[in-house]
Amino acid sequence: MTDGAFIETILQKGKEAKEKVIHEFSDISLEQLNWKPSPESWSIAQCLEHLIIADSAYFPDLKNISEGRFKMDLWPKYSLFTRLCGRLMKGQLQEQVKKKMIAPKKIQPKKSDKNLSIVDDYYKDLDTFLDLISNCKNADIDKTIITSPTIRIVTYSLRDALSFLIQHEHRHLNQAIRVKANEGFPRN
């Protein structure tokens, strides 16, 4: 079924994500952007880059859905695991971290230092992401089943995907805020 109220809720959470980045990172220095609490941790820039990579992996499907050109393959259409996968993803990618996870290699950020344009790149990516979501208002978000861009046998409804993707957005923005709050974080 179509669910304009659900889409509006997702869009509002997306706007909140953008406001969070503006508030927390609009005046950040290059050193602060790339600082890491430990070698195995991500910097603020890497958190933003991960979100750009992860969000954009869904752009082709969202574009096709919004344009009415989306075609489900046989596996997503008939998989008995779709509901289970959606429920698992929503449970694992909570906004507040219950368990640390390792991102699939395909959507991991690069190790190198980023320049300050990563913040603007994030804004552009998020705007595109939210526009595509907004354009899905006429889609049946429960019967439209998409395939994970990272694990091809994993399928979930568009409703579940949008739920966990917006949670994922805030999860990593909260991670970036924790980096900034770290006692070793360079101060201006």
C-alpha cells in the first residue's frame, strides 16, 4: 500500500540528519574532520563518506521505483525470507548502537584523508536521497521488494529498507558526534 505519512516521517528524519550535520560539523577544521580516536576507528569524514556510499547504493532502485520502472526479479518476489531480513536489518541498524557491526567491504570508507568538501558532498547526497524517497510516495512500499546492494540474496520491503536506512543515517552521525566529543579530539 502507499503510505504518504510514513514517507513524510522518513523525510523529516532525513531533514533532522542534515540539521545535525550543520549544527555539529559546519565549522570543522580539516584536522578535526580526519582525526580518529584510534587506528581502527572511523573519523568524522569516514562516517560521512560511508553514508554517501551506502545511501547511493540504493539510488538506482529508488529512481526506478519513483519512475514506475522498477521490476522485481523472481528471488525478491518469492523469497520466504523477505520479512525476516527486513526485521533483522531494522533491529541491527538501530540509531542507538546496541552492537558494533562491521560494514560490508563494498560500502566501507576509504582509509585516506578527506578534504573539507566531504561535508558538502554529504549534503548533496542526502538531498538526492531524500528527493528519491519523496518521489516514492505513490509506490506500494509493502509489496515493493528490493534486493540488498551488498548481499544479493538479502531482500526486504521498501518500507523496511527506508526504516533501517534512516536509522543507519542517524547511527553514523551519532558515531561522528561521539568522535567530536572524545577527550582527545583536537580543539580549535
